[in-house]
Amino acid sequence: MLRTLDIRDILIIDHLELGFQGGLNVLTGETGAGKSILLDSLGFVLGWRGRAELVRTGAEQGEVTAVFDLPDGHPAHAVLEEAGLPRSDELIMRRVNRSDGRKTAWVNDRRCSGEVLRALSDTLVELHGQHDDRGLLDPNGHMNVLDQFLDRPALHTDVRAAWKTLAAARKTLSALEKAIAAVREEEDFLRHAVAELDDLDPQPGEEVVLDTRRRKMQGAEKIRDDVARALGMLGYEGAEGVISESIRWLDGVSAQADGTLDAPIAALSRTLEELGEATAGVELCLSNLEFSSSDLESCEERLFAIRALARKHEVLPDELGTFAIELRARLAALDAGDAQLGEARAAVSSAEAGYDNAAGTLTEARGEAAMRLDVAVTAELAPLKMERAVFTTQVSETTASGSGRDAVAFTVATNPGAPSGPLNKIASGGELSRFLLALKVCLSDESQGITMIFDEIDRGVGGATADAVGRRLCALADGGQVLVVTHSPQVAALGGHHWRVEKRVENNATLSTVVPLDEGERIDEIARMISGDTITDEARGAARSLLAG
């Protein structure tokens, strides 16, 4: 419930503080007195998009503060929690508009965005006027009205969940179909490539090993003869034989040399040992250089095959093994594709059945609620002097979505024998106002905690019809809060709280103010609304009669 509205330096308001109460609050005043400015100011602090220039001429900034009472369980608490804002049983919204156009907002003394203000406003206030395009005049909003009357949120939750499951299953199937179709286009290539890779079976690092071996064999042809000659010169026919023979001759005469040959003989023996190790090493080298021309051909053939295959598939030779694994996986996916497609199609069918069941249950509930709503609205139209009007809620099938597969439209026939048609094309402005009131009364149980504002919704009606409109507004305000801007004395007389909006001129500046009215002042204000600027005794008497009910 809106408790206070404080406005400073907004348009022609210098400072105005209003204290609202529960029940029916009426605001009256002459045309141009500033009633719409109050709504503009409230819309500003709630984050609604309205006038671009709000700051009063000569002021540096304009400011609006609104205070709401929040009972436990009010949906605004969830918005505050999600936004990380302080929660209490009181909600203080403040917004400043500087003269340079910058806007700043606070909720419970914490800075916040206009988006948060609008999210809060959706839970706090409903604004309705004669041209209410958010509800009756917008066919897209008719389903929301019916669902609000239905008041079974679990059904909508089930449909949204089933639609989400169905969408996910369809997405999985579509992706799988595309993937398998793409693989089928290259099936021949895959099978040939995998067979070719399997036949060659390249191993990691093999290309380097083969290249090294090939280079070794190519180099061996050039050095083998020289190594063989060197081995021959080191062997018994060469250096080994000469040294051995020298040791034999020296051993034979060493006894006569008085020991002078002992050291040379020992050195030659050591040399012979070293020569043996060298000969063994050269023999090993020569052995390693032994190969056949077929070995070189085989090595080169495999090396060139690996390199050619790598070039063909545009990968490095060492990556051929990994590439083969990838191709085999794609082939395996293709081979298993039919089974996977079957599972995916079965999942889609199951999800469709689940959605059909949930959507069908919601459709059935909407159809039943539509009949109840038609009866309820018809009952409310009679007191509004539209007892002959026929209101029908049509539920038809449309494209499936997360909201179900229903389209909802309100149709009316306002006169006996007249054809029915869309509400926004058949009903006049005054009739629309009364249809709106009838709907709001039917939905009043679902609108608890919302402050409803009606801006001249009674325009175009008078007399007994205006009285009926006022009584419906009064019923709508029972247990809640309704603010009505009105020019109808019948409606004003039914208000529980009455304010008059008026203009005054101070220091050549026009200012708007709002005055709470006591019983005597209410009589004069309602009399003015009846008779005009000149208030007669007859008008006062009529005002007293209206106030007396």
C-alpha cells in the first residue's frame, strides 16, 4: 500500500507531501490543476518512462519519494532479495532528476537502477485509464488476465518445464541429424582413409627413426671401403702383425741387453692391447655399415609413404596416429548413428507427449476458467448499467510455446442483436472503462497488495452509471487501496479519503498543490463538480445527498 508521496521541484510543484490510506482515495480538481502531474511524479519514482523534462523551472533538481507498506509475503520482497537490497516492512523509493537530465535512484537508501524500480513497480502499482492499452486493448494481454483469474501457477510451471524439455530434445536431435548427415557425406573418404592408415600403421616417432636410418645407410656406402682398408691395416697382416713380430724379436735378445729392452717391450705390449680394442671398434663399425640395397629401398619406401600420407591429410607425420583415431571415432559415430537417432527421436516423442499432456491440462483449465470469468464479468456488468452486454472469453488453439498452445481473446456484444467482436473494436471508451472495472473486481482477490490507480476511468459516463462505477471502485478498494482521479461527483462522493488538486500563483509563478478535504470542504468540492464555478444551495444539497449515499 502506498503510504506517502513526497514531491519536490517537479514541474509546477515546489513541495508537496501526501499521506494516502487504505480504501478508496479520490483526487478531484479543475482541468489543468495538476492531477496528471501527481501521476507523472509517481511514475517517475517507480521508474516508468514518461516526460523527459520534469525539473521545475529555476530548480537544480527535482525529487520524488514514495513510501510503501510491505506485509510479509509481498512479491516485492523477492525483487529486493534478487537485487541485493535491504528488506523490511517499509519500502522507501527515492529518485532524483537533475536539471542536466541525469537521474539517480535509491531503494531503502541503496543506489539502484531504473530496471529495479520498474521490477518493484510491477508488484506495487497498477495504473488504469480510459485508454488502458496494457490490458483490455492489447489482445496479447488477455491471456495474462485469464491466467490471473485461473490462479493455478503450478499448471504454467508444468507447461514451461515440459516445453523446455521438448526444446532441449529437439535441439539434441537436430544437432545429431546434422552431424550424421555431415559424416555420411564423407563416408567413402573416411572408410578409404581409415583403411589406408590401418594398412600403413604409422607409429609415433617412426618418421624420425626411418629418416635417421636412411641417412646412415646412404652415408655407409661412402665410408665402408675406407673403413675396411683401415681394418686390414690394423689386423695381423698389418700393424698387429708387425708389432707382434717386433715383440718376438726383442724378447729374444732382451736377456743380453741388461734390461734396457724391458720398458720398450712393455710399451709395445700395451700398444698391442690398445690396438686390439681399436680393431674391435673398427670391426663393429664395419659390421654396422653392412646392409643390403633392399634394406635401403624398404626404409625409403616406408619413409616416403608416411610423409606422403601426412601431406595428403595436412598433418605432421607424428600426428597420423592421432588423426587415424579421430577418423575411426567419426566412423564409429556414423555406424552407431541409426541407434542414436532412434534414441533421440524417442526422446523427442516422449517430450512431445509430456508437453501435450501438460498443455492439454492447461487448455482444459483455461476453458473452464473462461466460462467462470464470463459469468463473473456478466454479473459485474449489471450494476454498471450494462446488463444487456455479452462478454465472452474465447480460447482457441495457436502455435505451441512455453505458455501453452492457447490464444485468448475477449469479445463483446454491447447491444442486443448486435454481432460480437473484439473488445478493442466494439466497445466505446466509456464501455471499455466499465468492462475494465468488471474485470478488476473479478480479479480483486489476485490483486491483493497492489495499489490500483484509475485515471479518469469514469470519463464519458454520468448519472446512475457514474454512481455504479463509483460503487464498483469502492468494492474494489475494500481491503486494499485504490486511487482515483475523477471529474465525476458520484465517484468522488464514494471516496473514503478526498483530496482536491488546485493551482495558485505566487511571485508570478504557477504552483500546484493538493489539499485534504474535511466533510464541509468535501460538500463544497462535490457541489463545484455538480454546478461549476458558482456553487448554489441546490448543488450543496445534491452534494450532501451523494455523500449520504
